[in-house]
Amino acid sequence: MRNQAHNRQVRKFFALKLLAQLALVITLGVLVTVIVFILIRGLPYVNAHLLFDPYDSKSPTIGPALVGSLYLIIISLAISAPIGIGSAIFLTEYTKTKSRLIQVIRVAVETLAGIPSIVYGIFGYLIFVVALQMKYSLIGGGITLAIMILPVIVRSTEESLLAVPNPLREGSFALGSSKVRTIFSVVLPCAASGIVTSLILAIGRVMSESAVLILTIGMVVDKMPDSLSSPGTSLALNVYYFGSHGYPQQAAATGVVLLVLVMGINIIATVLGKTFGKGELAHG
């Protein structure tokens, strides 16, 4: 009986292992198919004219989208990074984890992280475009994106801070360091890899977002933004615009640029995470 039960367990184990491997193969297959298809369709049309020349209705370029994306990244991170990291520090270092208030805050953060991006877009449109009469502007879109990525930064930073061993804090206190000095001299350096990774991944989400931006910055693809209060565009919006206005080649090429940038950001996040991790081990 024991042998039969053992054999059934072995068969179940191998069946589950096979299903997991099959799921992995399907996932990787879909990913590779999407990447290869976009590269084949768009890579031949990626050139200096597309990236750097002035916009032309006969042969449109993505210079305004590159500048608009850079502005959006700077605005959103300048707002969300200090607020998100500061909130995570407060939640992990200055509060009791079992407090009812902290539990409510964490539920709220998780809820905000799960809200569809189009809802953030409607919020940004009603607040910045309509109520504050800022019209379509890069600053309104950047603030809306900052609100959208804030829960991601808070949760990722909080997890990184919680992963720092308590004996490091206790050792710092034993040497006479204050709470603030311990946080900035011990805790944050140890959690740097996770914090940097969360910020870089947030940049990737900003670059790939479109629903929020359609409702907050407009879609001015033919003009370089004059200031942060000007309407503009982004790479993700350009893909939509080119695809829906009869520029399939430019849409595919813009998709390649966006794909390469997002993949590069993810690679940089991975490398920096490993680099900071090695540095923490060496320091330890």
C-alpha cells in the first residue's frame, strides 16, 4: 500500500512538473513571438530620420515623443520617488505592523495598485484638465502618472526595507546611532538594490503607458513641446497614432524603439539590483 501511495505521489509530482514546464514554454514562446514579430516588422524602418529629423506629415518622426517621454519620466519620478520612499520608511520604521491604521493604509495601497490605468486617466482629466483648467499638458500627465506609480514604489520599497535584518538596526542603536542615522546609514544602503529596481521598473511603466496620457496630455505628435504646460505625446501614444492614421511602418518602428527602451530598462534594473546586492554582501 505504501509503495502504491508513493508511486501515485511520484506520478502527480511529475505531472505537475510537466504542466509547469509546459506553461513556461508557452509563456516564453508567446514572448519571443511578439518580440520577433515587432522586430521584423519595424526594425528596417528605424533610422536617423525617424529619431532625429523634424516631423513631416509624409514621413513622420518620433522626436517630439522622445522629448515628451523624457519630460514625463522626470516629472513622475520627481513627485513619486520621494513620497513613495518616505511613505515606505514611515510604514516600516516608525509604525507597528499590526496597527489597524497601518493595515488600512496597506489595503489602500494595494487597492490603488490594482486600479486600471484608464481610471487614473479619467481622474487626471477631471482634476487637471477640467477642474484646474490646465488643459492638456505634460505636467498634468506627469502628476497623474506619479499618482499611478506611487503604490508600486511604496510596496516595493517597503518589501526591500523589511528584508533588512533587524540585528543590523539593533547593532547601530547599540553603537549610539539615532533612529534617523540608522535609517540613512544602515537600512537604506542595505535596501538600495530593491529601491533602485522599483524606480527603474516604474520608469518602464511610465514609458509604456497610453490610456492615462490620451486623457491628460493630448496627442500632439507633430510639434516639439515648448514647456511642461504644453500638450505633447509619448512613444506609446505615437504607436497608437501612427497605427490609426495610416502609418503602419512608422508605428512598427516606434514599437521597436519602445520595446528596446523598456527591455533596456529592465536589464539595467536587473544589473543594478545584482550590483547593489553584491555591494551589500561585501559591506556586510
